[in-house]
Amino acid sequence: MTSNNDYNSTPPKMKRCLFCAEEILIDAIKCKHCGEWLAKGKGDAHAPQSIYRVPQFSYAQKPFRLIFISIISCGLYEIYWHFRTWKQLKLTQKLSISPFWRTVGGVFVPFVNYFIVYNLFHLIKNFGEKNETKTFASPFLLSFPYATLGTLSLLFAISNELSEEIPSTFGEAIVILFVDVLWLLISNSILAVVQKSLNRTWQKVSPELKIRERFSDGEIAVMFFGIILWIFLFIDCHVSF
């Protein structure tokens, strides 16, 4: 015989783990899926204090901010973006990968980057679909032009270094710098589409976390070194004439 309490019972309230995005009880202090601790001062009394790593900000990032930082950093931020995104996906999707080597292969190895970039975009799309958020239509249509731009950029840099050619006029040097900026703008516009999809997923997974408004230490570092690199490029163009 069924009691009235069975009819009046309501399903427990759930939330998503900030680290692996799996559903857990709203009052949980430790994720049963990934084992991460979600609240300091509770739970296992023998747990070291260093394990409490509750994120302060959302992983989401404004697309315009991504493009801006990448141009200011002379493209160095793209490397940082790849490493950070692989690291985030490794944590939330429980992937057995090395973010460092995935970044190296996806950014610095011509032709191999086609496979690694496609894999990255495919994982991001699946992550969005898993959490029922709007995402881009085709990983291939985004990864192919992005990887092609990266491959051509690498091959051009290698060819230019081997030939040791320098611009013959100041105007030619300015055109080359302009093309570099345009190249960065196009490639990072593709990343901005991917980041926009990621943003929807991060906001669905952790709606309580705010998007960081100020630059992080990592972003400041890559912009600093990027500005120095831009200065050296301009100086190099100037002393060539």
C-alpha cells in the first residue's frame, strides 16, 4: 500500500559540479563524480586545505576580448587560449590528455594541427550539445580554415627565415605588418565563434559564477610580451632602411 508521503515527495534539488559539470545534490560539498571538494570547512576533516579550489570566475570570456588580447599580444594569446581550453576540457570531461602537447601540436606543427584543432572544436561542440546549449553547426567548417591559416603562417615564417629576405621599402614593411594584423583578426574571429559556444555552456554549467571583467595574470603576461614583440618588429622595420 502506497503512503501519502510517496505522492507528496519531491525530487531533490540538483546543481552542476563547478569542475566536471555533472549533476550533484545542491547541498553537496564533494562531487561524487570527479571527487573535487566544493566547500571549504566541511567534509573530510583529514582532507588537506589545498584541495579546496572553488573557481572564483566563470570560464566564459567575451569574444571581443579574445580578439583584442590576441592582437595586442601579437598572436601569443592564441597559444594561451589553446592551452587553457584544453586544460578546462580535460578537467570537465575527464580526458586523459596532455594540454601542453595538444597545444604544441595544434599551434606549431603544420598539417598535424588539422587533426588536433578539429578534435578540440568537436569536443567543444559535443560539450555544448550534452548540456543542451546552442552551438556551432560544423567543427570541420571552422577547424579547416583556422588550421589552414595556422599552417600557412608557419610555412611562411619558416620560408622567410630560411631565405633571410627583408622588405626592400618601408611601405612594403608596413604592408607586411598590416597583413599580420589582418591574419590575426581572421583567425581569432574563428576562435571567437568557438568561444561564444563555450560561453553558453559554461554559463549553463555554472550560472552562479560571474565573467571576469579584469585581465587575469596570464592575460597580462602574454600582452606584455606581445607588446615587446610588436616593438621589436617596428624597430626591425625602421632600421632596415
